Amino acid sequence: MRSRDKSKGGGEHEIIIKRRSKKGHGDEHGGAWKVAFADFTLAMMALFMVLWIIQPQMNQTNPSFGEMESNPLVDGGAGIFDGTSTSPLELDGVPVRPPQADDTDRKDANSDRDGSHNYGSTEELKKLAELMREVASEVDALANLEVDVVPQGLRILIKDDQQRFMFQRGSATLNPHFQKLLGVLAGVLAKVDNKLIISGHTDATPYRQKNGYNNWNLSGDRALRARNALVDSGLGEGSVLQVTAQADVMPLHPEDPQSGANRRVEILLLTASAEALYKELFGDSYGKVRFSESGASYSGASSD
């Protein structure tokens, strides 16, 4: 600001007044908040990177993740083969894991080479069950067949109907109608790598001949007759792991044990994991202690 001052001597003097502007408090630190924000952003980026890296490990160590991986089949009831399967028995909504295209391609390639296939997933087993129903329908035997997906694989139940019995009463003589049904089923099973267990069942009506032949003998002979009919129709002899007699101890209708509906032959098609457990139970895949005159000796598990 400029002003003129006239003194007594008549001279003029120019007076210059400088006013200093006052800086606000925030102006002295105008760039500090930018540095702090940059530090915060960098820290958040580091945090997100750490979370991104450890997330796959958290998924793999989560108990529920492992349970879904090892127990993908939940369709049926309890059994000795339940709950420990690690085979790819897959349901809709299977847990996120690496794509299975490579495994599928390898499996399909193996199938093309040997003309057979090992069925494991739920969808595969359902398709196989539908195929069995189709061939049974072609020989007018749909009423004599039930096929269900179970935790151990595929349960194939062959039963009487109101007009036809699978076996003549009190014998293991196979009805020609059921011989034909077993024949078309053998055509399907001959192209399946899965192993089979065949069991015979009777009702609870007492059956005993003078020579001691009873329901146990009868159910076992019927199961063996069914096995032979399958083999005669083209099923490989090595496909059947076990033929067993069940007599009347596993009725379909426990409330009516003498019902004819309890008379049946069942074929259990095993998944790979169920077959492995079967071999652990009945095979030579575990260690044993053997006793002899020289004492006890331990033999390790078989490597097969």
C-alpha cells in the first residue's frame, strides 16, 4: 500500500506498507496426507496378496473340503463299504478342483483300447442303470429288475413277479425268462471293468430236507446258478469277486419276512474304492501274524 506524506517543509515522502498474508495451518502440510494415503494403499495391496496366496491352502486344509472330496456319493443307506471312498464318484455341485478333462480323456482312451470301462461317478452309474433297464425292457423283464445307485456302486436286484418265479420252488432251476434277462445283462456287464458280488436270498419260510439242505444251501446255489448264467452269456469269469448265500437274514420286507418279495438275487457292482476295501477285508493286502511250531512270525502287507 502506498501513501504520500506531506511534511512541514513542503516535501512529499512516499510511504510503502507491506502486508504479509497469513498462511493457513493446512498449507504448511499440504502434501503429507498424500504420503499417508500411499502407505495405506501399499499396505492393503500387500494384505490382499497374502490372502490370495494362502486361500488355496485354506481350502485344502478345511475338513469340509476333504469330506466332500472323499464322500461324493450320498444316495443310499449304510453299508460296510460306506464313507471312505476316494474314487471320483461325483454329484452335481462337486467341490471346485482342477479340471478333470485330462483324466476323462485318459479314461476314454483306455476304454477304447480294451472295449471296457470302469464306472465310478454318479452320472456314469445312472447311465449304466438306465442301459440295464432298457435291455430288460427289450426282453419284457422290466418288472423283474431294480437298479439303484448306492454308496458302494450299483445295486442290481432280480426278483419274481406275480406271474413268474426266477427259480422253481425249492430248487435252483432257473426259469427261461430269467435266463434271458441274465443274458442281456451279461451283454452290458461284459463291457464293464467293475467287479461284482452276487448274493442269493430266500424268504423266511422254513425249508429243510432230510439231508440237511436248507435255506442257506438254497440261496447259495441260486446265487451260483445266476453267476454261471452270466458267465455262459459272455461275462468274464474274473468279473465276479464273490458268490454268497444270505438265506433269509437280509429281507427286503422285514415286517413280512415270509413274503415272496424277499426271494431274489442281487448283483452289487463295486466302485474302485469299494473293491479296494473288499480286498482289504478278504484279500492279502494287510499284515498278518502266522503261527507255527517254531513260533510266531509277522508277514507284512502285500504290495498288490
